[in-house]
Amino acid sequence: MVEVVGLNRIREIRENEKKVAQSAYSQSMETFEKIATELYNLLRTKESAEASFESYIQNTTSIEKIKEQAAYIEKLNQRIQSVQLLVQRARNDMEIKQEKLSNAYVEVKKFDKIIEFKQKNEIEEAKRKEANWMDEMSMQQYLSHKSR
């Protein structure tokens, strides 16, 4: 029983580690979603800016307006590239934390199985001892009745 108590304490520690890993994963997932949404919005903005640029080229628009739109699209492209790097980093961080969460989950399950196995063995050992004790009691009763 002492072994099981010790294993339960270790399991609780692993469970806490799993909760911490779950929290870190959730936070990294939120960060990834936030950055990915920003990238999506930038891409949509770029798409509409390019549509405006095409419309300016098709219609009679001042060169100044076309240059401004081209510069705006270039700035958007630069921003998109930097946000793509951030998305990739956030994705990598999220994947690392997901792996840590999976490992923590496996560790908790390992201890669950070990504890279950130990408890099963303890119950079987108690039954075996009880059976041996009953056999001995029967033998003593038999011998005491036989000697009368």
C-alpha cells in the first residue's frame, strides 16, 4: 500500500505538469490564432489594394495616385513577410507545446496503469494470504478434531 501512496503522489505531480502543459499549449494556440488572423487580414487588405491598383491602371488616374497605391502594396508585402515569420514561429512554438502536452498525458497514463497494476497485485496478494490463512485454520481445526 505504501508503494501505491508514493505512486499516487508522483501521479499528482505528473497531473500538475500536464495541467501546466495544457495551459501553455492553450496560450500558444491563442497566440498563433491571433497572429494568423492578423496575416489573413493583411492578405485581404493586400488583395483589395491590388484590385484598386488594377482599377487605377485601367481608368484614367493620376500617376501620383498609382505610385501611392504601389508604395502601399509594397509596405503591405513587407508587413506580410514579417507576419509570416511570426506565424511560423508561433506555429513551431505551438507544436512544441503540443508535444510536451502529449508527453505529459502519456506520463499520467503510465502512472495510472502502474497504480492500477500495483493495486490489483495488492488485492491478489491479500486474497492469497486470506486463502492461506483459511487453509491453515482449517488444518488446525481438522487436527484439533482428529486428536480428540
